[in-house]
Amino acid sequence: MDTIIRNATIVNEGRTIRGSVLIHDNIIQEVYEGDSPIPDSQFSELNCIDADGALLLPGIIDTHVHFREPGLTYKADIASESTAAAAGGVTSVLDMPNVVPPTTTLLRWQERMALGLSNSHVNYGCYMGATADARKLEDCDAPAIKLFMGSSTGDMLVEGRKELTEVFRRAAEMGVPIVVHCEDPARISQRMAEAKQLWGEDPEPKYHAWIRDAEACYRSSSLAAELAELTGARLHLAHITTAKEISLLNGTNVTGEVCVPHLLFCDEDYNRLGSLIKCNPAIKTRADRDALRQALADGRLSTVGTDHAPHLLAEKQGGCVRAASGMPMVQFSLVSLLSLVDEGVLTLERIVEAMCHKPATLFGIKQRGYIRRGYKADLVVVRRKDWTLHKEDILSKCAWSPLEGREFHWQVEHTFVNGQLAYSLGKTGEGVRGEAILRQH
């Protein structure tokens, strides 16, 4: 049976209009502006969802998640985290390669994709991870290469200029974007040694931003931008955290991502939340946070991700040394950014551009990210409603969030993945499976 979502406030391609969307199988068959021309008498023949003025957006594309499978499934897995994603209006994800074993060969990438297609409730793609030996970087249909110029697991940290240059050259040859985690390991090592002398062997979480400071980020990001210019590679700087790094972006061959935690929190929040908001790169100053917000609002920052990185709560105990870095965020990214709309920081149209349109464009994700006739029916209905986040609302396997106790003013009602209801009114579509997100040649 076809589905019609009627009387919605559609936000798409810079416009906010009243209208309806007709879904046939997994495709958007028609987009109607104003009143739907379908007579009321025919609605009995359709699965009809009356949005009654609620927002209808393209499904969110989160290009930065860690779903932890294989090797780390005690804290998260593809099934659990994609369920949380669907509940948050996220319909497509790109998963990071630093699992166990890391995704650094064609065979491992193929195995990851097979896991995703078997278990993910949303559309699933996976990055190919780079190592110091660029000759081992095998071509495949991954939407991008992920390079760690800061700490990572296994053999994925790449430090030497010669090795980095070869990885960038290889990415340019393959014609695929290179997504880079930029922090300078030597700077961080030096600052950590100094921090231990000043504040003990496991400094409090509030010193995390001092150790992984703005200089550590800029040294690495500026080198990455230089190598992109040298080799002709297309660079996307992951999770930018500082005002200074924004100056490196040119919107063409060097683009940037901001992640939700760095838009919500600043270093003042360490006193309240401690290691719960410890992540790499670190959350920085209020001035940095405000600069990130402004750069997202005016389009200098292209995309919003979550860096969704679940850990068990027990792993988050301790300080700068012992506490694990990362936090779960995929379920609450959309409602968090809608809170910034209410605060006057962002517009609805800009959120849709950064969370839907730009990820599809930059990563070559075809037929998704827009509400257009003939595109895949990845859609989310969001309604204005006041609610407070409690532990029982959290669907991530790790079962905690730094946002617990926060009041939100928007709530996801329905999430369609390829025309199927993956989430509806508090219930998840258990039989729904996403499709593969692959590089388009």
C-alpha cells in the first residue's frame, strides 16, 4: 500500500512550505505543494499519516558514527545503534573503520558491509581506513577514506610527512574524499607529560582541553590542508573544534564537519559533566563553541556529524588518562540542533542543508538527502513537543547520555527508511533493514 504524509511543513532545499509527500514502494513518487490533489475519498486506499503541521525533513545522514562492530560489541553493535539512529530521525550512516580488527583491507571492508546489510535498521556505509603504508590502501566502493593523524586503534595512526603525503596521493588517485582526524600526537604527548607533573597521574577531565589544545588541532589540520593542496586530494576535516581551524576551509577541496557535542558544550561544562563529555578532539572554550556555531550558520562548516562513540559507563570513569573518550549522540542529534533553532543560532533550512543535503553531495550519496520525486523515501516527521530525556528513553546499548535530564522542545514521531517505518510513535520497525551506501563511480 502506498503512503501519503499530508499537511506537513516541508523543509527542503532552502524552502519551508506546506505540502504532502506520496511514497510508492521505496521511492518518493510525488511532492505536492499546498493542498494535495488526491481526493479525500481515495485516502482509504493509502496509508495516510496526517502530519498536522509537523516538520517533514529529509532523513538525516550522519557521516560520522562508531557502531563498534566487530570486536567491541559488548558496548554497542550495528543493530542497537542503528535502532537508536532511526529513533533520532537518522536514516543513513557512515561507520568508522577503527574497530577490531580495523577496516584496512578490502576483505575486512566487505565483511563490515555484510554485517551492516544484515543488521542495520538504517542505510549503512563504512569507510576504508588508511595505514602508514599507502600501497596497502585498496580501492573499493567505500564513500571515503578515513585517516587518523591523531591517536587511534591498531595500526591506523599515520604520523610521518612522507607517509601522510602518500596516503593523500593515493586518495587523489582513487578520486575519493579523505576524511581526517587532525590532532598533533607530539604536541599531545608533551602536554600530557606536563599535565601529569602539574595535576597528577590522571588529571581531572577539566584539563582534557588543555592537553589536547587548539594548537594540537591546528598544527595537524593545517598540515592536512597543505597536503590536500599539494596532492589534489579532496579533504574533509572531521570534528573541527577550534575557531582557528575554520580559516582553513575553502568550501571546495577543503571542507569541514562540526560534531554535535562541540556545538552544545564548552569547557565550562567539564565542572558539571566531567568525563561524560570527554572526547577527542576535546571540547574547547566558549569562544570556540560560538565560532563553530557561527561558521555552521553561515555555511563555512559544511556538515554536522555526531562522532557517536558509545562506551560503557564504567569505561567513562576517571580523568584525562583513564576515562574513555567519546559519547553516544546519534539518537539526539536532530532534536539538539532544533534546540539551537529555538535559540536563534540556526535556521531550519540550514540544519537540513548541513545534516541532509551536504552529506549527500560531498560523499556522492545518490538519491538521498533531498525530498525530490524519484528519490529514496528517507524521511523524518518531527513535532514540537516539550519532553525531558530520561535514561529509559536511551536506545544505545551503552544506556547513558550526557544529555540526560535536558529538556527538549521537539520530538521525532516517524522515521521512514526507503519507504518503511523504521521508527513510529515510540516503536521501532524490527523487520526494517537499510540499503548499502556505496561510492558512486
